[in-house]
Amino acid sequence: MNIVITTIAMCFVAIAAVAQEKADIRVSYAQKYKNHTGYDIEKKYILYTNGAASKFCDPVAEYVDSLCSTPKGKEEYNMMLTKAIESGSTPLSPSSSLCVFQSLTDNSVNVFDQSGSDYYTYTEPMDEMEWTIGDSTKIILGYECLMATSNYHGREWTAWFTPEIPASFGPWKFHGLPGLILESVDAANMYMFEATGLERCSKEITPLFSKSDYPRANRKEMLKAARYILDNPYAYLAAVTGQSVEELKDDEDEEESINKDWDYLETDYK
């Protein structure tokens, strides 16, 4: 028998009443999907959580953000980049600027991300995600997981969570189940998050030190703008550079073929 639950009902994690400063669980995730041209993409993320709060981010981005939080660290990072460029090696660079903080105490999801050259942040309540728990089970990383489904911001998602770890979080913005989410995939099989490792830890859940660089924005408006740029790259470049579309097309290689069925993680901006 299926059970419908909401995030608000997830007060089973009573330990969330007082947010902790340190995470006691560290989970590695791989995000797999095809981009708008059909190219396979895989990104690596880390989730830190203590059952009351969580931080989901690219580990390289977290390192760079922490390093550049001081003038000395920023100087060190710039030197690292210069040496890498001079030696012809690949500079230390994050695969994603996405960083998501969640808090059961504040009932909030705080997202920091980038669209083109624009950085932005927004906050949304945790009660927007509603789940239906089914009867199916499977083993992930040695943990027995239950299946749950949710329609969230335009996509149907199937998640696998383990009640063995009572942390109501998971990859990206997923939350609200009575256990840690170890895998999630959308119904169109376009996006997948899967846990690749899990360990106990004792690490401070650090803030995003560069958060002042992320102005407040509207989630849907940012997605609309990003989609416009994707569908109209020459018009966007013409507006930015002052050149005509014809000049830009002469200077550029053949235009990329965009899969019109492709879309972002969230599709409710249309």
C-alpha cells in the first residue's frame, strides 16, 4: 500500500530542532545526464549532513571557495592557476557551481548557482516536495532502500532512500523522506543522481564564503533567461558584444544542433 507524505510531516527527525554545527555523514554522488547536444555529462558532488541540515556541492568548488575566502588564499589560488596555464596542465576547476543548503530547523532550501556568466541565489520552503512511498526495495551501497515518487517542479522523480540512515536529505534539492536518499532518476530517464560512496565523518558544515557574489534572483526567471540564451546564442552574443548576428555567424563554427526535447532539471519555468 502506498503512503503519501509531505516534508512537513517529516518531523520524525526531532533531532532537527537544534541544528548541529558538524556533519556526521558524508555521501559522494555522481550526477549523470546528456546535455542539450546529446553529450554525456557526469558531475561529482558531496553531501554533508547531520540529520538537521545539509550541504550539497562540488568538492572542488568547495575547496576553491574556502581557499579564496582570505586574501592569502586567493593569492595562492591565482598562483596555482598561473602555474597550471604556464605548464600546459589543466587548471583546478570545479565541474559545477551549484551549492544547496537545506535546514529542517528553518524549513528552507537555499540554492546558489550560475547561469552563463551570472551567479544567483534563491530560497524556497521545504514543503514544495511531496512523496508517495511504494513497496519496491533494492540494495544500494549495502543499504536496503525503499522507492518513493514525487512530481517536483515539472519532473516526475523516483527516489530510493534508506530508513537505516535517518537523515531526511539527498542529492540536489531532494528532501522529505524518512531516510537518506541514495539514488534518484526522472521519469524521462534524462537525469540521474546516484550515491557512489558513504562514510561517517566529523566535519563542519561550512557556509559559502563567496555568497556575497550571488545576488538574489527568481528561479523561474533565471531558467527562462538561460533557455533563451541556449536557443538563441547569436542573438545573445550580439546583444552583449554589439556585433550583428551575421558577423558572429561568420566568425563562429557551425551552430550546435540542440535537442529540442532536452530541458533543465526543473521545467516549470515555461
